[in-house]
Amino acid sequence: MTSVAADHRTDPSNFGPMGENDAVDKWAAWLLHRRDGDDPEQRQKGQEFLLPLRERVLDNAQIQPGEVVLDVGAGDGLIAFGALDRVGAQGHVIVSDVSDDLVSHARSLATERGAAGRMSFVRAAAEDLSAIADASVDVVTTRSVLIYVDDKAAAFRAFHRVLRPGGRLSIFEPINNYFPLSPGEFWGFEAGSVRDLVAKVCEYEGWVESSFASDPMMNFTEKDLVRSAEDAAFREVHVELLVDVEPGTEVVDWERMLNTSPNPNARTVGEALRGALSDEELARFEKHVRPLADAGEGTLRLACTYLRAMKASERSPRRSPR
């Protein structure tokens, strides 16, 4: 198996002091700590993936100086702080997230960087942006947000509502169901001889086919995103599906892998293994997988989509019905 929502990693420059996981919600605890086990090397490995992704989302948004950007599900502010440079001194960036703790975290970072005067901070779910006025922003961005949203169509309608005429939407989302789960693989490492144990871990975590139809992380493709954008009345919709299969691994080594968690709804790898397997089974599993993890002998599989769309301007001609 490959890790569920394996793209969720972060830019280490966005982190404040450690210890913030005390009494925070699951989103903040995972994003700021459990995702990489508070390990600097693991965070650095994530940076290699995320920074180019951020630039592509921002490039697709075609942000101009002086514009207002709304980053939905901003998390630790990866996209939002990147947008600050593009809107310039006269522009403004609105940070929104469903997590109060992450909104507070982003506000603290903005204060530390002297950027608080050019930013606003709003607690809001992607599918309910009622705190944001109609037609009040030029750009909406999201990164790996809709994957946690049950009603993705409602989110697209909210994006459309807050955009000004001619406003742009730029999205990145992983397509987790592109690669079916296989008990012959664990986090990209060959696991044929312990496939029975991988199956037990998947069952323990609830990663079973019967649950995928109702799981917002698994029950959509890029086609569903296109349909939702069109149904929300976006005038132009452009989608790029990116699929990569290449040698490598998203973890530094076995010990660091044990302390990481693939998404906010999952246990750490170590917690899942200890919960699903007996001591004897865990020893057999480690004997097979640990050498591969320590040597970095895995396969990275990523399927994701970049979607960009435009809200019709007041001067845009209507298309003839087909």
C-alpha cells in the first residue's frame, strides 16, 4: 500500500516553537507535529515536495499586485505566505481554516514576520465561507483541502460566491483512489512476504474497500472536481492530472516512519503496527520492512490534480447552449 493522502507535508520554515501540540485539535496536532514526528530531517524531506507545488498553485492563480487572495484551509500558511510576495504591499491575503488552532498559529507567524497588517484570519470550513462577503476576493487557493470535505460541490459554490467577476480559483488535490491499495506494499516498500500483516494493519486503520465509497479522501476523481466546478457556474475550468511513479521514499528511515502519520484521521505508523499486530508479528514485519526503509528502497506513487477556473466577468459573453 501507499500512504493515504501521502502529499500532506510542509515547509519547515513555517513552524513555530515545538510543544504546540498540547491541547490542540487534531488538525493542528497532525499538521504541526504528528505528520513528521517533530523530526527536522523528515520536515526537510517534505520541503522538497511542497515548495514546487506551492509555486505551481500560485502560478496557476495568476495573482497580480494589489489583489486580495483567500487561502482556504490554509493550515500552516504554506500557500498564504507565498501569496504575500505576489500581492505586494498594496495587496491582502485572507487566511481561513476550519481549525481555530491553525488560524491562531498563522496569525502568530504573520506577527513574527511583520505581515499581520496585510493579512486577515478567519475560522471557516471550505463548504461554508459565510464569514467572507460575496464578490470580495480576486483569487481563491486551496491545497489538499477538498480531500477532507464531504460536500465538495458546496465548497465550489462557496468559492464562486466569494470571487469577484473575473476572479480565479487555483486548487491542488491528491487523487488517492488512482492507485488501489495493495497488501503487497507498505508505504511504497515491497511487502509481499508480510502481506497478511499489511492486511491486518489496513483493517485496523479502516482502510478497506467497503469504506471508500463514503470516505471523502477516496471517493472522488479529477472528473468529479471538474463537474463540481462547472455546476458552480465557473466559466472556464482547466485541469491537469499528474501521475508519477518513481524510485524513492517519503520517509527518512524506519524509526522516523514509525513516528509519522499519513493524515489527521490516522494513527502514526508505530501506533497502527502496535495496535494491529502481536509482538511476534511486529518482529516479523520489522525484519522485512526495516532494511528497505533504512536503505530508501521504495517506490513513490503520486496521483494529483491541479485545477484552475475563472468566474465569468460582467462583460463576458454567454456561450450558446449546446
